[in-house]
Amino acid sequence: MNKFDKRTTLARDVEEMAGGPSGTDFHQGFSKQRSRPGVAIAEAPAHGEDIFSYNKRSPAVTDYAKFIEEIAEDIHLREVIG
């Protein structure tokens, strides 16, 4: 889930509808990784940088990096970037 904020009722409701934290009831390809919102995600494009170059230590950026690691094999990313 993108911009997942466990403090909001909406995020909790969507997670519940998706089958809980693992998302197994919703869809086989549903990611386990939750990406929190973050200022670095919004600021990076304004500075002409990708989120990883702009602020790789941001918790939100770290979430996106974990998501990419999770899906890399499924989308054959390792074949593309070596």
C-alpha cells in the first residue's frame, strides 16, 4: 500500500479489506510492504532528483526501497539492472 498511515481509519479499513497485514485474501500479488508518506517523496521532484538520490535515509524512501526489493524478482528487475 502506498502512503500507508496506520493512524488513519481509512488505511486500517483498506488493510482489513485486503486481508490483513499480509494481504493474502485480497490478491496473490498484493505487496506486504507498506509505504509511509514522507516529505522527501514530495520534495525530490521539485529538486530534479529521484527519491533515492534526494534522501535515501528517509523512512518513506526506505519503505519504497524495501518494496522494490520485494518485487524485483517478479518484475525481472535484476535482469535489467544487472
